[in-house]
Amino acid sequence: MRKKMKLNIVKCSECGKQYPCPGEDIFIVDEAHLCPGCFFGDASPIEIYPIGYVSAVQERGDSESTDQKNLAVSEIELLPSQKRFMYKLEEEEALTIVYYLHKSGPIRSRFRRKLDGKEVGVFASHTPHRPSPIGIQDVCLMQIEGTTLTVEGLDAFLGTPVLDIKSGGHGKS
């Protein structure tokens, strides 16, 4: 005998429309539930595919240091189909990595920034909890082995989808 899965109903805080949960996307902003129409208007979602994933993350540096940012060393495993786009990539020292913030959570429109305690909005911060959860980070390319890139300075979790790689990031000074 199959168990029936109970769906919760979530109501949009602005228009009152009800949505099954789990089901269609409901966004949580300032602890209120918003439907896609109220949050994004008439904009349509964009379909995008990852080119690879963060396959390893290792913290590096002295955690007691206050004068130097601790930089993580990460590995990015590109999909085999991406090998053709890696021509002369090993000649680059600095890259910009574009990635999907797949573990972001509810959004707060205003909060105190960890950096300096200043009250700011999402667009004046580096929070991963954003309306469009995309991260962009300048990194230093350390090594390439096959389709695996070892980079320094990527602030991403294991399993993070990588959307694009561009040359010319600032990297380390």
C-alpha cells in the first residue's frame, strides 16, 4: 500500500494566491512568502546548464591571522564536454568563476553586514541569500590536470554548480 504524501499549502503574502509546497517556487523574503509573479513580475526564468562542479574545498592559511584573508583552495571538475573550451587556459594566472549559489536560503532585504556591522540591503553586500543566487569570484589558477582546475580564493561549497569561467580576474596581487 502506498502512503499518500501530504502537501502543505503556502499562501503568497502579497497577492494571496495559494501554492502547493513542495511544488512551485515560493520565495521567502523578510519571512514572508512571495510567489514568482509578485517577486519577479512578468520576467520569465532563464534556463542555464552548469559546465562543472566544485569537487573539493580545502581551507588554507592561518586562521589566527587578521592581516591576511584566509584563502580556500578548491578543485573545479569541468564536464568532459568542456575540454574543447580549455585551450591555453593554463596560460592564465587569474580567472573569474561564475557559479550558482545552490545552498542559499531565505532572503532578508536589510541586515547588518558581517564585514563592518553596517545595515545594508542585499545589493550592498556579499550575502549568498539573493533574489538571483549567482556568485562571481576572482581566483588564482594554481594547476590544471585534465578537466580539473585547482584554484585559490573560491568561496563556494562542495558540489556548487559552476556556470562559467572567464579570464582576467584580479586574483592575488
